Amino acid sequence: MKKVGLVMRKIQFAEAQGPRVFAERLRDIGRELGVDIVFIAPERHVSGQDWLPGYEHEKGDLVNYDVVLDQIHSHNIEHVIYTVSGFTFLKMFLPHSVLFPHSFPDPALTGYEMMKPFYGVVDKAVVQTEFLRRQLNDVFGVTDVDVIPIGFNESLAERHFDPTAIIDNRVLWIGRDEENRRPDLVLEYARQNPDKDVVMVFGGERYKESMKKYDIPLNVTLQFALSQDEVFALMNSAKVYWSCSKFDTFAMPLTEALAMGKIVVKPEHPCYGHISSRHAFAGNERNWFELVNMAAASSQKYSADNREYAFANFSATVMKQGYERFFGEWLK
């Protein structure tokens, strides 16, 4: 079985959100394709948080190269996928290295100036959207780029889909307590719309502490570190899924919301261009509250069009087909 190293930060492997879900899905797909995906993460200069003073983001990755290389060599790995740009210099030691970004140097993101120099070194990447492929080409001159989505779990999307269980006034938001994700907007929406049942889901237990700084309205329910099974069950119960982030490399919950037939309200930033089915409405801070209310008031309980679009474009099957092509070329 061919081995491929997947290099991520320790915290990315630890939390119940996008990077770990991607890692587990890639490992499962790899097994089906005869590829052993080996998880690799630095153990030194890391903490339970994603921002440790002196080792912020890419700076922290740079001081862990020897730890990461030792792990890679101990498994006799020659091919590596790394998900954070701080490990771009792996290609100095391993020519077969490819970037799969969970973040991107966009001005909307914290630390983007620190990321930019690393992207100047990238020569091969796998990204989740055509928008990112264009950005890598236009901004950084990277032309060797494959586009493969993070596929949602089709069996969960089938098993939990039950229109009779939809709560008409429930609005669901999934994210992190970070300025870029705008949880403050969701809380303000709930304050102004006390008739709505607003559910906010956070990927890590650590957000239980950070969310204490907010005054949480009575019509808001907070959930933390849910399993994928719990996410799909909760997703089914909502009528509207709302994302108000400034930027995303993929926005996995948005594709899961489409798969569950939710009426979607999303940002108008072009990075969300792949979320483009019939009942996905783009807005901004000036009209989001109205869009969410209009979606909740819709006579349609769910969108069959959104569901069909998601299965055609973002399913685990589509992801597997993408990696079958990619591994077939990269590992030969």
C-alpha cells in the first residue's frame, strides 16, 4: 500500500470541524483506493489554542520542521499533503509535496500577510473550489492545481433527511468564535428576532469558554464539538442555514446544508460562488437579517433543488472520483 503523509496542526486533528472531517474522509477514501494516509502533526511548540504568543500560525510551523520530518521519515513516506502554508518548505526535502489549503492569504483572514510569502513557494496544490484555483493562478502564478471538493457523507444525508422534522422558525449557524466568522451578527439577529429559534454550533469545546464574553439571547442555543451524525440530525431540523463569514476556502457546512435541502443564506463574496443552486441566496450585513427572515417565511419547507445540486457536486462519491484521478497521476 502506497503511503501518503497528511501534515496538519495538532489542533486541526483534535477538533470536530472541517480539517479533521477532511482528514478522516481522505483516510477512508485512501483505503478504498489502496493508499495509506498517515496523520502527521507537530507535538512541540503547540498548545490547546490555535494562537500561542511567539508561535502564531506559520511562525509556529517553521520551528517544527525537524519534528515533522522525523515523523515522515520514520514511516518511509515520499509523498506529502500539507494543509497549512507554514509547511511549504517541505518540498525542499520531499519533492512530492502538495498544498491542500484550509486557509488562504485573503485580506479578510487574520494573519494573511504572514501567509503570503509561503504561497510564493508553492508549486503544486489541490483546492476545493474553482475560485481558489483562479486565485492561486492569478495572484501567485501557481498553475499545477487540481480542484477536488470535500465530499459530504451521503449515507448521513440520506438517513437524517426527514422534512416532517423541520422546525419552521429554526435558523442554524455553524462556525467558530472568531471575528472572521461573525458570531456577533448571529447573536444580534437573534436579539432583533425573538420569534426565531437560533442554533449556533461551534467546532471545539474551547469555545464554551470564549462564548462567555457575549450576552446570549434566550432564543439562542449553543452547541459544541458535535459529531458528524449529530450535525446532520440538527441540520435536518432547521429550515434555514445561514453563513455570514467573511471568507472561506470551501465552507463544508454550506454544502452539507444544501445536501439536507436547507434554504441557504450566504455571503456574496466570490469565494462562495460554488454555492449557487436555486434556493441559495447571497447577501451582506445590510440585508442578511431580511434574507434570513424571508427564507424562514418561505412556503417551501425544504429545497429539493439544493439537495440535488449538492449530491451532484459535493458528495463523497465526487470526492473519491477526484482523488482517484489525482492519486493515479501523482503516485505513479
